[in-house]
Amino acid sequence: MRGLVKAGAATPQKRVQFDRPLTPWLFLAPQLAVVVIFFYWPSVQAVVSSFYIEDPFGFGSTFVGMENYTNALTDTRYQATAAFTAFFCVVVTALSLGIGLLLAVKADKVIRGAGPYKTVLISVYAIAPPVAGLIGMMIFDQHIGPMTALFGFFGRDLQVGVNYWDTTIAVTTISVWKQIPYNFIFFLSGLQTVPVSVREAALIDARSGWRRFRDIVLPLLAPTAFFLLIINITYAMFDTFAIFDVVVKDKPANNPMTLVYKVYLDGFKGNDIGGSSAQSVILMLVVAALTVVQFRFLERRVHYG
Amino acid sequence: MFKTTTLALGSMLTATTAMAATDISWWHGMGGRNGEVINEISQQFNDAQDQCNLTPISRGTYEEALSSGIAAFRSGEQPNILQVFDAGAATIISADGATIAAEDLILDAGEEFDRENFIPGVRGFYADSDGKFIGMPFNSSAPIMYYNTKAFEEAGVEPPKTWEEFEEIAPALKEAGYLPMTASQLTWMMVENFKSRNNQQFATNNNGYDAIEGTEIIVTDENQVMMFEKLKEWADADLFGFYGAGWADNLRPFEEGESAMWIGSSGSFGGLQQSMSDDFSAVFMPYWDSIEGAGTQSFIGGAALFAMAGHPEEENTCTAQFFTFLTSPEVQVYYHKNTGYVPVTEAAYQMAKDEGYYDEQPVAEVGIQQLQLEGGEWTSGYRLGFYPQIRTVMEREFNRIFSDEVEVGEAFEIIETEGNKLLERFGRTASN
């Protein structure tokens, strides 16, 4: 341990000091290399090409200033996609957090057969998003889907792939279904860390199970919930990509889509590199803003025990 | 047994090391049976000579093949041959320097080439405005109308030649318990080939062939709007079924014997033989008797092969040899029979005829016959930039039409406006 010097006892936190200035950089290098190569370098490239109109094969490009940005932001289709993305994030996050929490609370109370019960709930998490999309698509298929038959039974002619809102129902259902197990695992382990003594003390104070849950368990779950909130929003914005791709079968038509799917569509299928780069820069800024808001305003209310 | 295997293995090893064949690569966007046939053809080429070794690689769908070809070109890793579909033609042909014109490539390699050997419907689409072949037509198809023979017998009617006839017979099919018609990919069927079958202008600047800049699409004319008003009317009267932009969703009712007619690709023939339980046949895609000069040939669909620039001469020679091999009658007929795509040369068509193939499989001839109908001023093709995106705009508006969100006329106004915006943008990317 020649390179390390123990920090003085005066500082309460753990702190390690290096006697050579280069040593910490050496340790950081692999991680930094990964971040620079796979994150900063592409980001810089995206920012640069967002100011150009470029021919697909890269023979030439024209500087157009902010045109790609104003094009995107003033385009009503882009605005509609942004609005849908916001709506989709809220609905998917709320439903998958809510149902995940409900199932976790109930599973926490199960005593007999808890193992198989939890396994069944968690197993869905092992399904990859494209596979989830495929399974979902079979359920929602216009010709043979049982869900289409179910809606038909109630007099609703479900047309996933044709009708905007019908596709929304399908994509939302599949995305929520896929995410519930993840939330379930975290909530369940969160619930199991609530000390028995606290629960017993609460039992004396309040007979209502709902009140005990609201006043004692929920605040203690807040750090988990906050973590899951961020993860779920990211999931709804980005990881649902494969589900959309499978559901709209490569043909977006009039179906709803998220902003990241539109970036892919315009850039990779439309070969409009400038326009697509501008959209991805906008998306980066939105995510950055969202993260700041979450940590600034929400995290203050979270109490880490 | 062991001895012979070792011997064979040994001779194979010496063979490969001794030859040092030139390797060339071919990226394509075909899957399923069609992808297998590509591998078979490549193997046949490799077996037929020993200077070149061709490796075909599947790159997903047509669109994905084009995108990955472009990305590879930008990083200098492009394949020798890239398959590009009809809608991507303008993107690759406008990129001067990305490809070597097929015609030049073949002539430079000392091979023979004659445009007149190709069937007329194939000549123009992947050529420049002087008629020089930029891409080598490969898997060519035409949209044709398949029909369920049993359904027509039950209804006691004949398959329609024109849309007027369709309107007459469709109620009888409905009466007999069938959904009269479905169609896949309305962009290809009801816009692009509506234009060609009815000899209608699709874009300014000679359908886009003469110049990139200033080219605008023409889709708000009364005939185009009328076609979709009719489709909507038929859909409302349960004479036509629309199941979104997905190809298979619109095909399935036909495969399951629910719909009596389906407009699809002549290249769907191979697949339909396996998936259809009922007997089926096919006729030309209908046209409007009421439009003057209608009934002309359709645009060639499918895809062509492009020789990518930036490869050493010996590789280009191999590519040229492969193009010659590919257009030989034997290979064309083999491909035609195994996939349902039409032969691209007159000689190959004649050979299939002489072999009596069409007596056994009359459906296989419908596509090529439709491509050989009389041509018109507007039937040789279109050259429109960012066209895959324009198709996306159309698909969006068509969904809206059939879910009652927009009137037909208004939808086509939107398509024209957004389409022209994309064309203008393409003009700016290509002109520098």
C-alpha cells in the first residue's frame, strides 16, 4: 500500500490520498476512455452535424446554422411526437410503478408459497423488449389476436396499426407489462428493509392498514421510489424503442412514436443526418433538464435513512 | 470412408491456397426463401469459375441494407455490390462517385453489354436520363392482382380488368360471403403504379429524371384523389379491407380465404404457393377505363444491384463478371422460378416460355406480361429524392384517411406539401 496514505482522523468521511498526481488518472483511464469514446465523441459529432445539411454518402455538407433546429421545433409532427412522448412517459411510469408497488405490497404479505408466487411475477423481467413486443403483437394482432377478440366482444373494433389510439393502447400495455417486474423486485426488497419493530410500533398507533402504509411504509420506501422513478422515465423514453419497432412493423404510418424512434427513423431510414442530429441534440437537452429537475426538486423530499 | 474424407479435405485445402481468388462482397436486403436463393446463385457463380469468390451478406430489410451500405461507404468499408430498392434509387444514383455505372463497369471489364437485351419495362428505372444503366436490374417485380378461384366461382363473376368492372362484380363477391379485396403497400399500388397503369405524370422535371432541383410531386390531381375517394368508399361499403401499412396484415385475409382478391407483388408468388390453401390465380392490376390512355405497363418494382466505387480493378472485374453471369438466361430463369420475380432479359423470358414453364404456372407470367404492355409517356419510372420518407408521409395520411381523421383531398394536399419540402431539402443535400 505504498501509494496510499491514510487520511487524518479529523475528517469523518473515508478519504484516500495519492502521493503521485498521475496515479488516480491511471485508475480512471479505462472508465474515462469508455465514456469519451462511446459518449462524448458521438455527442460532439451529433452537435456538429446538427448545424449542417449533408448528403447521405458524405460527399459534401452545407452549414445551415440553426435551420435544422427551427425545422424540427416548428414542425407540427415533431411537436405531436414530443407531446405523445411526454404523455407516454407519464402513463407508463405511473402505471408500472403503481402496479409494481401494489403487487409488492401484496406479495410481501404472502406467507405460504411466497417463492413460486414471486418467481412468477419476476420472470417477465427476463424477456427482452423485442421479444415482449412480438408476444404483445400476437396478442393484439388484427386478425388472430385474443385482445382484439376481447375488445370485439365489448363492441370495440380494435385496429392496432391503423388507429392511432388503438396502437397507443397496445404499446402502453406491452411497455407497462414489461416494466412491472423490475419495479416489483425493488419495491419488494424495499419493503423487506422496513424494520419489524417499526411496523409493530405502528400497529399499536393505528389500526387502519392503509394509514400505517401511508405514514410509515411509504416514506421509508421513498428512496427506492425515487430511484425507480428515474429508471422508469428513462425506460419509457428510450428502452421502449424495440417495442415500438416491433409493433409498428417497420412502418410508422400514423402510429404514435417516441422522440428517440423519430431520430432513428429520420436518420437511419430517411438518411437525413442533419435533421436527425438536431433532434438527438434536443433530446439530450431534454434529458439533461429532466435529470436536473429530478435531483433538485424531488430528491430534497426524499429522506435517506 | 475416413480416407476419402481426408483426401477430399486435403485437395480442398490445396485448391484454396493455390488459387488465391479475388474476394468480393454483396450486401442485400432479402430474407426467407429469397435470401436462400441469393446464396444459391452466389454458390453457382463461385463454382462456375475460379478467379472470383463472391460472399453474399444479408443486411436485414431493403431500407436497412441501403442505410448500412451508406454508413459503410462513409467509413470506407463499402461492399462491392449493394442491393438498393426502387424507392432508394434516387438516393444512390444522385450520389455521383459512390457507384460505378453498371454499364461502364461491364464494358471496362471487356464484357459485352446491350441495353436492348433487357425487357422494355426494366430499362428505364435504374438508368440515367440518357438511358445508361447505373444499377443492374436484379429482382424485378410488378404489382398484380391475385384472386381466389373458388370465390369467383361461387359468386359467378369474372376477375376485373378495370376498376369499373371491380365496382360491378364486388357486390356479388360480398354477397357470396367474401371481403372482395385487400391490397398491400398502397404507396406502391395505388400511387406509384396508379400513375404508371393509368399513364399519369408523377412529378415535374420528367418524373424527376431531368433534374433534382425544382422537382415536385403531383398527387393532388383529380384522378389520384378520385382513386382514394373510391377506395375509401369501397372500404366503407365493406368492398375493400384496409389493415394498415404492414404488408402481411393486408395479405393474411387473402391467405385465409376471407378476401377474394389481393393486390401484391409478382414476387409474392413463391410464398403464396406455400401459404394459400385455396386455389388462386392472378390478373393484371386494374386501371380506370374512364381515364384516357390508361392501361399502360406498370413501373418495375423490386431492387437493383449497384457496384460501389473505391475498389481495386481486379475486384471490379469480378463484379462485372458476376453481373454478366447474373443476367445470363440460365441464372435468370432459375431465379424467376424460385422466387417469382420476373426475368429481366428477353432471352430469359423466351427460355422460360420454351421450357413450357408458363403452361405449368400461368400465374408466373402475369407480372412480366404486365411489364411488357404498351408503355406511355409516364411509365418508365420516377426519380425522387428522400423518397422512402415521402412514402412514410403517404402511409401516415392513408391511415388517417381510413380511420376518418382526414378527407382524401386534404390528405393529398398534405402529402404534396410535405413531399415537396423533402424534395427541396434533398436538392440542397445533393447539389453541393
